[in-house]
Amino acid sequence: MTSGAAGMDLSSAEDGPVTIGPGERAAVATGLALELPDGYEGQVRPRSGLARKHGITLTNAPGTIDSDYRGEVTVLLVNLGREAHTIAPGDRIAQLVIAPVTRATLLEVQDLTDTKRGAGGFGHTG
């Protein structure tokens, strides 16, 4: 919507409205297919306005579109709100960010180097 936006809007291309009840999920078609260059991915991300106002977000955020996928982009939405929400054809439902993919080679080792954090898990650093 603006020149500084990192993501492109994805809109519903469904033939009619899709109503998602509280706690329900829906796969919403976008009518969009991509051919991404090797070494890139599409990241499907929630729209902050839908999440804040209605509790609508993605079941798998971010969703990944691989460079060798050639099918239609479908957005997997979930309603975490308390009321049903209806997506009309043409409504913006998610955003798409195209990003480079870094490929790593994993090495199996017997020991890891020590750090100040160590093996501290969720919430360990405050």
C-alpha cells in the first residue's frame, strides 16, 4: 500500500464470502501463482490490522512458498477472536514478503561451545 511496505497484500479470490467462526480455520484462495527464482522464498505473514481488530491470523506464520512450487497460493487463516468474521472476495487477508534463503550445512559434533546463556530456554533471558 506504500512505497516503504516490505510485503505485498494478498487478497481473497474466493467466489463468495468465507465466514470463520471463533476457533475455526479456513483455507482462502488468492488466485495467485508464483515462479520464484531459486534461492528465494515467499513468506506469507498475517496482517496486523486483521489480527488486532478481529483475531484473524495465520495457522502457520509465516507460511513458506518454496521456489519450486507452482500451484495457487492459499492462505491458512484461523480466528482467535470471540466472534465470527467474514472475509469477502477482494478483502486483504495476508501479506507476502519475498526473501533470500540461506542454505546451511549441518555438522554433527559431540560438544558445543560454552556461552553465557548456555541451555537456558524460553524466558531465560528475562
